[in-house]
Amino acid sequence: MSAVRVARVVFETNTVVSAIHFTNGRLAWLRSHWASEACLPLVSQATIAELNRVLAYPRFRLGPEERLGAMEDYLPFCQVVEVTSACPTQCRDPKDQKFLDLAEGGAAEILVTGDADLLALACTTNFAIETPADYRIRVESRRR
């Protein structure tokens, strides 16, 4: 019997934050998804730094230990990729380029995001770019 190959996936920061902070939210299912090793999330130094920065926003009301706990709900399941080159597709928002570069450099199959600037680039990269809702449909269709 052959081993099941899991998808290499880049989750954009807002998707990760929604999954780990809003435990009863519509993206909470992602926590068990990556914890069960149903996918291999890819991260880079730049995306980890952004996640840490976003979790420190006052609106989340997370102290240092709570931020660390939130990061521990995600990072242990991730593969760190050293990004050494830029994705040939350029995002109109330079702050989002790190996700394209990570997906390209990490040979991701999918970039999951709700960001309009990234979604506008669907079908222009070597990897799929899709919303969390579309990703869930993909995941559920593989289970059948």
C-alpha cells in the first residue's frame, strides 16, 4: 500500500490567525487539519515574524504567553523553508509578496488566503491560489 502524499500549503497570516485565535470560527477546522498532518503548512522567517507581529495587535488582547500558545498551535506542524529567490509573479501589495515567494520556493501546491491582492493572481503561478472556503472543498473532495 502506498503512502498518501499530503499537500504542501502556504496559509496567509490572516487565515492562520482566524484559525488559531477564533476557536469557534469558520476556519477553526484548519487547526485539526494541520495537526492531523493532512497537509504540510510551509512557513518562512518572514511569515513567522508577521504572524507574531499580528498576534500582538491590541485588538486580540493576547499577552506574551498567550501569543506563544497561539504560535504553538501552528508552528510545530509547519516546515520552515529558506526562501532564496523571488516568485516571478509579483503582487501589487509588496507586503504580500513574501507568501508568493514562500509558495514558489517551497514548491507549494496551494496558497490559501482571503486577501484580494493575492486572489487576483490565481492562475498566474505554478501553485493554486484559493480562498479558505475553496480549500475546504478541495480537502473534503479528497476524502471521498
